[in-house]
Amino acid sequence: LPLTSLQYTPHDTMNSAVLDDPMECSRGERLAITLAKEGINHVSNLSVMGKVEVDIFELLRDSEYETGDTMCQIISKGVLAVLGPFASPASDSVISNICGEKEVPYVRVAPEDMLRARFPRFSPLDLHPTNTHISLAVVALLSFFNSTSACLLCARVDCLMNLEQLLRQFLISKETLTVRMLDDSQDPTPVLKEIRNDQADTIIVDASVTVSHLILERASELGMLSVYYTYIFTTMEFSLLQLDDILVERYVNILGFSVLNHSHPYFSDLLLSLNRSWQENCEHAPFPGVPLSPALLYDAVHVVVSAVRELNCSQSVGATQLTCQSPKIWEHGTSLMNYLRMVELEGLTGHIEFNSKGRRFNYTLRVLHSSSEGLKQLGEWHSEHGLSMESDVHLLNVAGSVFNATLTITTILENPYVMLRPDHQALAGNERYEGFCVDMLRELAQHLHFSYRLQLVADGMYGTPGPNGTWTGMVGELISRKADLAIAGLTITSEREKVIDFSKPFMTLGISIMYTAHMTRQPSYWSFLDPFSPGVWLFMLLAYLMVSCVLFLVARLTPYEWCSSEPCLQGRCKLVLNQYTLGNSLWFPVGGIMQQGTAISPHALSTRCLSTVWWFFTLIIVSSYTANMAAFLTIQRMEVPIDSVDDLADQTTIEYGTMQGGSTMNFFQLFLSVTFIEGRTQTQKHQTSRRTGKVYIKL
């Protein structure tokens, strides 16, 4: 990049040049200076205004020692101003210090270098947009797109100092800004993987054009050039990024800035001259458009000439030969610097105007969007009025722009949502699947005009968070951008809603408990014994025998149970009999139990009391038997062994588990209630699902 001295006197001056921009296939800085000089000399009255000559000195490398020696040669010849260089920060610092010491105006076209101290008494004139303005422009874009978090990818050591205003804005707003630095290898792949794992969707890149192109190449290889990411580049040469071989998707948010004024009448002449020079000296054009440095140097020549002309109206300006060893300064330097700060003109880099510190202000940065279709201007950022965007720009930030796009859709096999066709082995692609979700997806594709490719989730899981913040299953594939959409019977949970967006649910279900139905035994000939336990039946039998024996004995002892079967005739009585024989004593209690009664009725008070006690006993037994029989038959149909999650936690007989990687498993794992501690232990013990005769909890 050129280090140039400008001489403007009423008489012709000799030319010399020192450049670090190569002679062949260069950026075109020599050409821009020559075009500016010839244009000024062509329209000026040389006899009155004098001829402009620009001596160009070539810097072989960015060396402070060599630059200091070169500057001593320049000031010894007598110059009005020094221009450049563009990409030599060490040399820039030396030039600024020497020019400040000798009070020779220095018009700087290089980016602002915060690591190099500015000469406090005689600061240079900056044509390049300031770092503060670049930071504010980035902040305005982030605010426009409602980006509450971003990642700053730095490829320069002074990145954080240059973008200090950007960091301050994030500190004030308390929003999240993650900073990632490229290592010495300048390989952005590891850093991009970290950014992808951090789920950052807005990436601010502070790098040169070459490194920026490399970053986009690696991002494309990692699948990070999609509608889910927004890239904002801080380089002012964003228009030189060649992305034709990188961009494969139509909708990619790659934004940047440009200060070039394409409507300037001499812009097309400079571009035409550059293309002609590149055709002659290069195998192919090294840049797709006009680099920034030639445009800045073109404007720098016009700025100095304009200031010198204004100063000549009040006093005669002449160059003075100076030496580095002498403390002598140029007597017109301060006056010329004041006039330089008052210059206002329209140049190749837009409106040019300086503040009292010699920094550029009141200019415009064009906001550009780069895609496979080329560059498109989305709006402008003005250093005084802020950002103004076109009305339809918001469409670029909508990740749902799926028109004519091919989406990768992840899913999981689950009846009846997604199933394999019976003849799926003979089919290919999306035709292998059927089900409710597949039919719904087909209708969506027809209405929204997009195509899709179905793929089964690699790990066969719905999605649960890991200990390091990563996710498994379909949720993990969405977060890592391996899939654009997931369609399945996926439960909407608050934890999943924090990392992915859900559509309206097509079905609302709670947690359902499915268990194997209790198989009751078939009725047998002895089912009538089920209402009472064997012990009850045994004691009833003993009671029956005991009552029968007591009744037999009591009837034998009481005289009222002995009677003749026929009345006495003529004083002759037959033998008296007792109706409670052993057989009748056993039969009488049976009649009471069966509630049918018998032909035998007690006569004596003792037998009647005993019979009453037995009848009351049989009343209770028969009523209990009837009630137990009805309840026993009803309970066999209505009995539910598990009614809630508490029942699961309170028992260990029935083994149970959840679907691996499902929301219900996550519910058991994360619920902190003491009631579910045992249930969570059982869940972790029996994670295997689909076991016959076990309990499953359906998603």
C-alpha cells in the first residue's frame, strides 16, 4: 500500500515513488493516485494554479526503521502533505509521529489503530471510517434484527480495542456477547464448532477479507451457512468477498458495510481502469470490484488539493525542505491542517467532512447483503442519523422462509404418527414412510411450496438435555442444525421450549399409565366359597356341629321336648318320644342357615333360646355372604392396581420404565419431590421399554 508525498506548487516538481503494493497485479493504488492527479491537472489552469505532482515511495516491508529513513528522504525534498499507507500499521505509526513532529499534514487512509499512540499535538487526518462508527453501525443492525445475544469472532489482536464501543453497548444493555479469538494457526474450524455448540445465531466477524472468506468456507463445511445464522462483517471491504463458490442456499444472512459511492461520476472510470490494468498484468482479476484503498487515496488527493487551493487564497503556500536532525518545522503546516479539517466534498467514498480532531463524520455506510444472487443494498447507516433500512428487510431474518427450499426433517418411528410401509425395502426416500405426521407434512409442503427429505433420528430418541448443556435425539439435531424441522409425537415441555420453537400442538395428552390387565381366574365349581376365607368356613362348620350337639343334649334333658305321638285313650298312654333325634338335631340348624325352616319346632324354653341364637347367627352370616359375594364379583371387574405416580413409587412388585430419551423420563429424573425419589430410582433401573407384562408411561 502506497506511502505518498504530495507536492503542489506553481511550478512542476519531480516525481518519486515508494510502494508496498506490488507493481504487477496490484490493488490499483498507483492507478488511483495517477487518475486523481491527471484529473485535477486536466481541469485546472496550470499557469495560475500550478501542477500537482505526487511522489510515490515504495515500502518493501512494514518496518519502522525503513519507514523512518524513507520519511527523512521525503521531508528533505519539501512536501505539502503525506498520504498512506493502507496496510502497514508499524509504518503508519512512524509516519504519524514524524509528520506530527515536523507539522506536515498526514492524511491517513489506513484503519484506525488503537494500539498505536496518536501524536497529541498534530494529529493526522483520518479518511477511513472510525472504529466507533463501525461499532455503532453493528449495534444498530443487532437492534434492528432484535438480536439479544451474539458472538464476536476476532482475527486481530486489537479487535476488542477497536470495537470498544460495541462492548460498551452490550454492557449497558446487559445482553450476552461471547468473544472468540482465532489462534495462531488462523484455522477457524475449532472456533466455529464452539460457536455452534453455544447455539449462537448471530456472529460478528472482525477480520480481513482473506480471513473472512476462509471463515465462511469453514462455516459452509460445518453446515453453518443457513437461514439460522446471521453473519455481520466489520471490514469496510465487504464488497470484495467472493461467495459464489461458498453459498449453496438461497436464504443466508451475510451482512456487511461499504463506504464506496457507486454514483460518483469517476467511480466507473476508476473501475474500468482497474479492470483494464488487471487484464494486462494478471491472469485473472484479483478483486471483484474497487478495493477501498485506491478509492481513499483518490479522495485523499482531492482533499489535499482542495485545502491547498483555499489556503493559497489567503497566503502563498510553499514547501520547505526539512531534515530529521533539525528541530525546524514547516511554517504552513498548522494552517494547512486547519484548512484540511474544513474540507467538504463528495468523493468516491461518499461525503467527506472532518471534525475538529481530524476524524471523519457526517458520512454514510451502505448496509449490504451478500447471497448467491450477488450484493444487495438493504439500507444505510449515517454517522449522525443512525440506521435506515428498507421496508422488506425483515424478511431476511425469518428462518421460516421455506419457499422453494428443500428442508431436512428429522422424525422417529411411532405408531400411528410415523410408520414404515410394509414394502418399505422396495421403496426409497420419503415414500418409505406413512402415518398421520407424514400425511400432515405432505399437506404442509403443498401449501407452503417446499420440498423435504425425511430422515430418522440417529439415536432413536426424542431429546433430553445432557450434563454439559447438549441435547440428544430430535431436539439435539435441531439445535445442531443437522435438521431444519422435526415432526413426530413430540411432547412440548418448558425445558424444550427454551431451545427450540414448537408449532401449535395437533394433539393434547397428559402422562398416561399403561399396564397389563389383571387376568382373573375362570369361575370354578367352588367359586361360591370365595366370599369367605377357608378359616371362616371351618369355624362355621364347627359352630354348626356344636349347635347341633348342644341342641340334641338340651332337648334330651328338658321334659318339655318329650311327648307322646298319639293322645292317651281310656287312661292308657303309649311311650313318649323326643323329636330331637340326632338326625333332626343336625337338620334343624341347616334349615336355619338356608332360611327355609323345618317341620320341627322347639317346645321348651331352652331349645327355643338356643334356636333363636342360631337363627340370629345365621342371619348375620347369610347377609355377610350375600354382600361379600356381590362385592367380590364387582371388585374383580373394577380393581385398578395403579392409580397414580404415587402408587408406582409406593410399590416394588410391578416393574416399570419410560421411553428412553422421552419427556416422561426427564420428568422422573428432574422432579425433586421426596415422593418421587423411589419412583425415580425405579425408572433409572428399568429404562428399557416395551417389555411384555411391565408398566409403560406413554409420551
